[in-house]
Amino acid sequence: MGWIAPNTALGIGCVFLSVAALSCLPMSALTKVPEARDLQGAVGRPTTILGIMQNLKAAISTGVLLQEGFYLEKNFESYFGATVVDWRKKPALDFRSGYLPAFATSTPPRTIGGSKIEAISATFLYRAEPDKVTAVWSFVLTESSEVDFESIESLYGRDWQLALPELPSVHRKQAVATRPHGNSHIVYAGSDDRQSYEIEFRFYPNATLLTVDVALERKAHP
């Protein structure tokens, strides 16, 4: 993941400041995974994609995505409204990996090429190593999502950076933006000597949300 000039007109904010000083996306180590409804800013079991994004922010802020105890089907449902879990590998104490193909959202699936495509799906990976714990999440949405650039900026704040432009490819052609912020690719990031996070948002030409990629890391105690 790479990024360039920050949104300086709005101030540097949380980007590159110590995690302890972050007011927009603070992270802390928890010993117990709380219910989604008990998290500050969470909406309980969400039924909208915006609610999923709100609970994702809460899960990042509290650090639960870096806890082994989070990776249970009941928590996927409580935090994100996921109704199906496809475990890619048998869960172990130090590793979790899987696919969430269906969510209980009010946005209906779309039919593309004769196939039903859910409005949102996700993959996840959790790994605990002797020196660090990492978590990687990726959400993919269809253009039927009601979440747009302004919704994400309102929820996550204006302290984003533009991502580095992708190299041109003959296999990938991007449609012309039809709204302000269409085709945008922005990043929120922060770190200190113990932990770090990166959250990338990509948008369709009509400025609705396309993908969300989250990478978190916490170093082990010395």
C-alpha cells in the first residue's frame, strides 16, 4: 500500500502521529471482545452497508480485529451482519482465514451476467507470530451500495491521503468519473513504535464505495 500528498488543506490530523495521540482512530489492546452494541460508535448488528462501515471503524479503533477471540462466527454477525462464513483453513490458535459471502443488508444483490452478486462480501486473515500480530480485511461492494465518498469522509474523517496512482495496464481500463470524487483512491494511516494501521478506500466512477482494504499490525511486548 502506498500513498502520496496528504489532504493538507484539511490538516494532517491523525496521519503519521503516534497512535496514543490519535483522536480519530485510537487503538487499544483489549482482553475481552465486547458486543458490537457496546462499542463507542457501533450500531449493533448492522442492516445497512454504512452500518457495516461504522462498525468496522469501531472494530479498528478498539483493536478487536487484532484479538484471536474476535474470530468467531457470532462476532462476524454481531459486528458486520455476516450471515455465512466460509473458513478457508481450519481455525488454529495463531491463524484465522476465511470468506464472508453474504450479509444481512437492506441493499439487494445484483444480477450480473446471469449470476447473483451480493452487495458486499469480505475476506479476512488473522495471524499471531512470536514478534507480532497482524490482521488483514478486504471488503468488495457493488455499485448498488448507498455508501459514497461523502459518507466515508463523514464517518472516518477528512485526514486522508491520496494513494499512489496505479501503473497503467492494457488489461485494466478505468471508466470516466461521473461524479466528484469518482474513481478516488484514498488512505488513512497511523503508527507508533508498537502498532500501525492502514485503511484504503477505492470508489467507483459514480463515487460509490468499491473496496475497503484494512491492514493492522501490533508488535509483541519486548
